[in-house]
Amino acid sequence: MLDPDHPIRFKQPGLLHACWAVMKRDLFLAVGQPSELLQPLFFVVLVVTLFPLSIGPNPDLLEKIAAGMIWVAALLASELNLERLFRDDFKNGTLDVLITSGHSLPAMVLAKVVAHWLITGLPISLIAVVMAAALQMQPYAIGVLFVSLLLGTPILALLGSIGIGLTVSVKRGGFLLALLMLPLYIPVLIFGAGAVGAVAAELPAAPQLYLLAAMLFLAIPLCPLAAAGALKIAAT
């Protein structure tokens, strides 16, 4: 099992190998800490299970608010492990190795974000489908919900990487991170939940999904650049 306090080593040249080494290390460390993997999933299940108890078992009402409720739960759950994206690397010196490795830091930031999404975002998207089925959402609406989460959760992770880069050197920066990130998350939440709401209103969901896809394509190159710049400043 990999030691989280042991900085990463690059044994072979090449950017692809460096990115793969970063991803593999983060995935192996996550597998060694199953509680970190299960915590966001339990949070989604808990929120979606308790919320109907507070408003009553009205099927029509639950169907109307199910998409927004699941999206809010997914957004908040994705925040739970976000702080660990760079903070441990900052503390144990791995961040310095990444910066001085000679490889593209934005590319390696993107590799870490991909690993984080595989650990957190993808499982949240899958468990959200199960919870949507439990709330008796229509099959087509569940499919749109799943697609919106597959597009939206990577955007949340990419935007979050900027916030972590800005607060990585701040002790107990979780509250500051939430203040920075939640306003940026609102458009993702609106379009993600709006796509499913359009299905319920018998309107096309494609415009909202296209907007999410456009946001994702913009975030993939731009967010790692911004996060890398913030990390370099924090490391100096």
C-alpha cells in the first residue's frame, strides 16, 4: 500500500507517464482508505432518504423536487473530499516534486482531477441513479439526470481544483473554500437540475445538456491552468 506521506517519483521520462503515475498514486491511496470512498455516497443516500420525511410522502411533490434534491446532494457530497485534492501533497512535499519535475503542471493537475472524479464524482453519479429510481422518477428523466451528472460532476471537480489551489496553504481553509466555490457551482446546479426539470415539463433537455457540455469543454483546459498558477504561488 502506498504511503500518503511519501512523495511521488517519476522513474521514466514523458508527460503521459507522469500523469499516469499521478493518477495511479491517487487511486491507490483512495482504495487504501475505504471510508473516504464511502463517505460521499452515504451523504447522498442520507440526504435523499431524509428529505422526503421532512415534506411528507407526496409522490407528485417528490417527483417535482427529486432532480433538484439529488443535484444538491451530489454537489455537497462532491465537496466532502475536495479539500484532500492538493492539501496532502502540499504537506508531504509531493506538490514541490510536481512543480519541479519539468513536466506540465496543468496536465498533472488535470490527472489529479480525473482521479478525484473517478473516486468521487462517478460513484456519486451512479448512486444518484439508484436514489432517483427509489423516488420513482421516470426512466427517461433518470437517464437525463445521469447524463447531467456525468457532465456536471467533472465541472465541479475542475472548478474545485482552483479553490483548493487558492486555499491549499491556509490552515482550516474548508470554510473559505466553500465560500469561494459555491457561487461558481450555482450555474452547474441550475443547468443540471433544469435538464431533468425540462423532461418533467415535457420540454427538450438538450439545451441544458449542451450548455453543461460547453462548460465542461471550457473547464478542461482553463481550470487546470488557473489551479496550477495558484499552486505555484502557494508553494513559494
